[in-house]
Amino acid sequence: MKPVENIRFIETLQIVDGHFTDPTPHLRRIHATLAEIGESGFLLPAFADTVIPEDKRTGCVKCRYLYDQHKGKMEFADYIPRKIRTLRMVEDNQIDYHLKYADRRPLEALWAKRESCDDILIVKNGEITDTSYSNVVLYDGMRYVIPRSYLLNGIRRRQLLSTGFAEEVPVAPSDLIDYQCLYLINSMLDIKDGICVDVQNIF
């Protein structure tokens, strides 16, 4: 296991037309992450609109905040959603990404197994979890469900559950036949953005 001093984390926030869309849950996650590793004196960042560069105040922008228990830095980039049309199921019962680690090598090792697919859908302990960079929502033609199992309990995932938009249920690979499509969600992608994969294109 790496010494705590060497562990870095990442937080990704959405900016639309010069405004952080919802920084509060991100601040809470940073605080919870640092508390888990035993750090309580870190000064939380100010995700204020005034820190956004002038050339990043139009359209959809991604703020990438990289931090450890001592310091953090922000990076800004225009955001273009990835086109995901196919997913390859890969299994890993040991992977741990319950904190948003900057070191994504375990996820990258799984992503390398995607073969000709655009991304992966990770199966852990017999249940569907996440893709390499998002939580997922399944739609059966009448209702939206979110898999009970996950690698990271993402902010968008929590929001959809707390508002009652979707319900949490266990989803095994064999259950996918009961659904029509799978939506990808994360802090940059809402379900209304429509980044979805037909379940027939999950291999």
C-alpha cells in the first residue's frame, strides 16, 4: 500500500457559461476524502466563478482539481463528451476506487481489455458496477434503475437516487436483457445528455 503522503486525489467539476454548476457536493467529497485519510487541517478550495479563466467562461468547461493532504491545483479545459456506443464487460473482484484517486492505473488496466469496444462495464462480485469513467443508469422502457453495486458513489448517482428519479437495485450481467439501454453519468454528464448504449451493444 502506498504511504498516505504519496496519494493524490482528483475532483472534476462542471462549469457552464462561466458558472460552477454545483460545487457544494464536490467540497463535501473532498472533505470526506481527507477525513478518511486522517487529514483535518486542509483548507478547502474556493470553487468561485471568479477563478475561472476569461477564455473558459463560454460553453461547457471541465475543472480538474488535483489535490493531496497539503495542496491542490485547478486546471480548466473545454469539455467534449466521448462517443460511447459499445461496452465490453470485464470482471475484477478486487478493484477499489471508493475514493476518487488520481492514480487510475487499475482502471486503465481493465480498460485495456475492451478489445474493439469504446469502453468497459466493470463487474465486481457478480454485479454490474461502473464504466471506466462513469456510473450507469439502466432504462427498461418504464423506469430508471441504478445498480446497487458501484466503484465510486458519484455525485450525479447520489442526486438521481435522492430525488427519486431512479431506484437502486442489484443488477447482474444476466439481468441486462431486461433493459433497453444504459446511460453513462458523471459530474460532467447528466442523464438528459443522452450518452447511452443499447444493451445489445454490451458484450
